[in-house]
Amino acid sequence: MGFTEIFVATHDAALKRAGVLDEGRGGAAAGPAGEAVRIQGISDYEVEQLGDIAGTAVHAGGADYELTMVDVASDSLLAVPPAMVRALADLLTYETEGEGNVLDDVAEQWAAQEDMPFGAAQARTYVQQLAELAAGIGDSERTGLYVWSA
């Protein structure tokens, strides 16, 4: 299995980045550092699983966390729905009753999913990075969170 890259971009920039990744030129030149999280060994399905887990953790379960096709030009580029962006961003500030850290709980649950290629510690790093990407998207900006999967 290849890799999945989750990144913040405008629609046009997302299409360009997907084109570069589709051609196999997805090294560091694919986009600015800090604007993307690359995860080896997962697909868009695992990203949707994370959305469901995050949504439930911040009491926003039941929303549509299914990734959507962006453009017919690239079947490997998907858009993250606004509900999932909010749920991921909320992981950074959501307060729970008791001692638990919601971000840690989400990472542990995600890592425990079937066939995940990493453990809870690595999952926590990924979830933290994705939450920070999501939190950086302003409602007034024309940027969104995109998923490219090989």
C-alpha cells in the first residue's frame, strides 16, 4: 500500500498538488512543509474512520464524515467535509469531564482499528497534526482540507 497525504489548499491548488502526486513526483516539492501530513500505509477509508471517531469524541456523531470527490480529473483527490474539519479542530480544545484527554482517546481508538499500520503513539502524532491543520482553516478563507490517496 502507498501513502495518503492530507493537506490544506484552495481548490485549484489542491488539483495541482494532486496532479503532482498522481505523477509520482510527490516529494518535498509537492507543497510547503507544515501544510500537509503524509501517512504511510493507509487509505482514504482510514481517514473517514478517524472522522467518525473524532466526531463521536466531540459529541458530533452522526454527521456525514464521508470524503467527497473533488473533480473528475482526479479520482485520488477527495475533500474533507466541513463536519469532519470541525470535529478534528475541536480535538485541540474539547474539554472532557474527568481525567481523559480526548485527543489521546481518539488516537488510541484510531490505532486500534483493523489493519492500522501504526500504534497509538504514532497515531497521536498524526491526529495532533491533522487537528492543527483543521484548526488553521478559517471559515472566511477559500481553503479546505483535502485527502490524496495512492
